[in-house]
Amino acid sequence: MIGAGFFYDELRRRGVDFFTGVPDSLLKDFCAYISANAPPLAHVTAANEGAALALASGYHLAANKTALVYMQNSGIGNAVNPLLSLCDKDVYRIPALLLIGWRGESGVHDEPQHITQGRLTLPLLETLEVPCLVMKGEEAALSAELDEAFSALKRRGVPFALVARKGTFSPYKGAAPADGLNSMISKTLVMSREEAVEEIILSSPDDFFFCTTGMASRELYELREKHGLGRERDFLTVGSMGHASSLALGAASARPDALITCIDGDGAVLMHMGSLAIAGTRKPRGFRHIVLNNGAHDSVGGQLTAAFNIDLAGVARACGYEQTFCVNKREELRFALGAARNGPIFIEARVKKGSRQDLGRPKSSPVENKTAFMKLLCGM
Ligand SMILES: Cc1ncc(C[n+]2csc(CCOP(=O)(O)OP(=O)(O)O)c2C)c(N)n1
């Protein structure tokens, strides 16, 4: 295993002084290290992986240096456009060092949404003409690996990817990142994400739910069991982070008579925030968008997002949502959930970080989930 500090120092030695990306559970120790140790201006948690590559490219244009862009392999899709139409050798030829967490590696047990992505990660990079190497996960091997990466970056002038398997980085136990406002707000929060999800489903027995990627969907799955409720009203968007609200909007377009709620995360809503403008202007009456805002990418290690620093409900209002709420307590959430469904409605529920230690994972497959959901929603 490689110490996050060791990796960081090796990068710094080679002149990398700007770090950006979207966090991944396999990279969480490295993300925690840079959050705590890189100077504030040198680290940006990006809205999505394409934006991260653009940030790194802008940095290169102004500093003539190669930046590091970290991402889960699920994020390669978001980065394809800038890879091929910005950094590519036939366009602007801009280098960046990519650090990609390899979920779903063949032979390593993982969740369904990572299997194909994992199998195709190396072929996909090859197709994209992004040279890469799979890290050995040993400090002794790192220097030679970085030599290879940096000589390719110099020679070719385009992005090079380091692919990190599960267990590449050793646990980082240093101090949590200091963000004054975020930690002040966090301390005032009383409602957990799971309590919020519970309140939502108990208050809205007739809704169909599109729930976001990560722990919210796992909590929703277990809460149905706890309350002896069926799961056929829930579409668990286990992958495709940031798209739950567009899924919900598509369903609301097909079924204007139905009550459709998106349960979103703050990292997820930030990832494709333009979707708010589309929901707000399409104005589906039965559409409700709830963002469980814990100011963090909680499901993959708790790296901070920008969501406590902005007015999410204000953004939704400006995008044309008919009614918007920002709530902190369970009773306030219950009140907002009781609002007449003259949507689109937006509720920002501020919740604490963290989840139950014994939180499980869905036992049914995504296709079983979809089939039960469609059977109830469109009677097929
Ligand atoms: C495109 C893409 N990038 C990154 C990930 C890894 N990932 C899974 S869940 C998650 C965090 C989601 O954060 P948020 O929406 O705030 O919900 P929370 O986990 O805080 O409940 C991330 C980054 C992913 N699944 N897909």
C-alpha cells in the first residue's frame, strides 16, 4: 500500500501543485490527505469529472504545469468530452495526470453498477487514446511508475492515467479538513439522512421515488423493510450519479398525473445542476425534488462539497421551481412535505453527515428493482 502523504510528496517533487477531481471511495485516503494538507487554493473538489479536467487544463494554460485530476472510473464518462475535444493531441494537446479509482476490477467483488465499468476501464482508456498504467500499490514501485507517467506526459503532451486498484492507498488518519463555515453548520444539524428519508417515505405513501446514488438509496431500501412496506415505489439510481432528478423529470413527463419525488444528494445535484433549470421551466405539477444536503460526498468518505456555501433553494427558485423550502428539523421537513402538489417543488433538507455502521446493500438486482417499479407505475 502507498501512504497518501508519500504519494503527495512524490507528486510535489515532480512539480504537481494543483489537485482537482470528484472523490471516490478507493481514493478517499488520498482525497482526505490533500483536503487537509494542500494549500486551500491548490485543491478544488469539482462539480463533475469533466469540469475537473477543464479546471486542470485552465491551470495548465495559466501556470504551464501539469495538474492531478482524481476520479472514480464511473467518472470517465463525464470526462470523455474534454478528453477528446479539449486535451486531445489534435485539439489543444493539454496534459493532465489522471488518478482513477478502479471499481469493479474483474475478480474483485463489487456492486452491479461497477461490473461493466470495471471490465471496460482499461479498454475504454485505450479507445480514448489515454495512455495508462495500473499502479502496483507499493511505495517501492511508485517512483518508477511516476517516471513512466511523467515521461509520457512530456513526450505526448496529453493526459496520462494512473489506475488505482482497491487497497492502493493505506488509511490516512490525519486531521479532518478545516473548513470553518462547513463545520460550523454541521454542528448545528440534528436530523440524519436516514431520518429524513424515513420522514419522506412515511409522509408520502402515494409517491414514486427516484433516489440518488450512494447511501441514501441503501437507507431507503432498508427503511422499506423496517416499516414492512413494499419496494415497488422506489427506483434506486445506484449508478449514473447526478441524474436521478432527470430520471424523475422524464417519468413526470410521461405521467403528469403521478406524484414523482426525486431524493437527491448535494454532491449529486451539484454534479449536473443545469437539470434544475430544465425541471423549473418544464413545470411538471406532481414533481418534487428533495436534496438531502450534508455538505459532503458522505457515501465515499465525507469530502466537503460547496453546498453549505450556496443557497440551493434560492437556485431552484431562480430556475422556476414553484415552491421552495430549506429545512433543518424533522418537523420542518414534515411541514414542507405536506405542501400542496402544485409543483415543481424543491426542498433542501440539511442533514448530518454519517450513516449507521451496519447499513446493508440492496439484495435485489437493479433489473428486479426496475421491473417491480415499472409494473406499478405503468402497469406492465
Ligand atoms: C460519475 C460519478 N462520480 C463519482 C462517483 C462516486 N460517488 C458515489 S456516491 C458519491 C457521493 C455522493 O454525494 P452526495 O450526492 O452528496 O450524497 P451523500 O453521499 O452525501 O449522501 C460519489 C462521489 C460516482 N458514483 N459517479
